[in-house]
Amino acid sequence: MSRATLVIMAAGMGTRFGGGIKQLAPVGPDGEIIMDYSIHDALEAGFDRIVFVIRRDLEKAFRETIGGRIEKKAEVAYAYQEVDDIPEKYREKFAGRTKPWGTGQAILCCKDLVDSPFLVINADDYYGKEAYRKAYSYLTSRKNTDKIQICMVSFVLKNTLSENGGVTRGICRVDEDGMLAGITETHDIRKEGDQAVCAEEGSAKSLDPDSPVSMNMWGLTPEFFGVLEREFDRFLAQAEPGDMKAEYLLPVLIGRLLTERKISVKVLRSEDEWCGVTYKEDQQFVVEAVNRLIEDGAYPRELYS
């Protein structure tokens, strides 16, 4: 079986969650968290190594909540995403910043830990089994070309909305060959009945609820770390010194690399219904969804028995 790594981004601040560490919010019958089910699905699909991207101040709680038990099931490593983990020449420019630098930096933190094709996911998103199977198959069967090849698992927009507030999604354009043609980071998308709308220039804009969207589930290769490192330096050089909220976001970077024809992105479509914890009120919805999956036989009640 070919090697592949699962990278879980778990260092976010969770500002909309409203107290507590949303990545560690219990959703299963024995206190399991979303990551437990993600890892279960990834191992079942063929992934054989887990890398957690966390903040150092979360390490004790993280190891006690999930890290310790996962280490008994798979090879595990930890990467640490810190605000000051940037080239020294930029540290004075952004002195006083407290917000992490975003998904691009989170993945870059893994560059010395990952030497196989890898799948990136959010810690607080439940993606479903189909996504991991498709991603593993793609990552372990790629053919070498001159252009960097990556993949993205897309979801149907209407299957990814929260009942409790607006969300950010990367809305994708996919060509007839199933390749990503473009991606637009779209903020404050809300559910209104069976429709999806976002606020744009003061007015509500309707979106196609069947649009494919990115949920930060990317299949990458070790060579992509070089791109991330080079582009992060470029991002920091161009960012304004007083901008303490600028983020180095993977979907934005990939969108630009696509327009520059430097990469190709295969879109793997999943019909599974996403669920995740963006707002505190989402937690109960995820608990109910997990219970339904257990009742339907998708998971055993004792996940790691």
C-alpha cells in the first residue's frame, strides 16, 4: 500500500465559536471529537500517518483529548503554528500581531515532517468517508508531469451551510475535464430556506446552492512546500506593516497559481453532507448528525474498540 499522510489544521482561534476550544468540542457518545471520525475515515481509506498542526499553548489539552489515543492507532507527529514563525526579517514589521497567519502558513509548518503525498483538512469539519477514499486514490496514483499536480475535494454548497450564521466558502469553477478553473473566496454565505445568499456591496446576492465549494480539503505533494515558502515570503513583503489581520490563505494562493498556469488541480466531487463547528450552536447539530451515522451503521458506537 502506498504511503499518504493526513495533515489536520487545528491551530485556528475559533473566534466565532464563543468560548472553549472548538476543535476539541465533544460530539460523539463517549466524548469523541470531530477529528476522531476524520482520522477513523482516513485510516480506513489507506492513510498511514497523522500530522497535527496546533498552537503550543494548546498542546497539553490536545494530547489529553485526542493525541494520546491516536498515537496508539497510527504514526503521529506535531507541527506548531505560531504567529512569530516567520522569516526574521519580517518580525519587527509585524511586532504585536496575535492572529495566526492562515492556512498557507499552517501547512508550511509541516515541511520538515511530511515526505509523502498528503491530504490537508480542517480540524472542526466532518467531511464524510467518500472524500478520503477519493483523495487517497488520487494521491497514490498520480503520474509525474512537468507541472505540479494537486487535488481538491469539493462539496455541494447547500450541504455545507450553517443554520446559525454566515460562513466563508471557496466557490469553484470546474471545467468539463474535472479540473479547477478558478476559485473565489466568498464571505458571509447564509442559508435562507433552500437558497444560499451572501452580502455583496450592501445587498444580498443569490448563489447557486449546487455550486462546488472548497472546504480546505486539499491533496498536495512535498514539492508544494517550496511553492508555499516562496509565496509566503512574497506575501509578507507586500503586506502593510499595520495590517494585523492579513492572512496567507491557501485557496487564494491556489487561485492565483491557477491563473498563472503554474499548477493543475483535479476536482474530486463528494456528495456527502458536511457538518462542522463554526458557531457554538453548531455543536448540537453535529452531535445529532454523528448519532444518526452511528445508528445507520457508518461507525461503531465505541469508535476505537
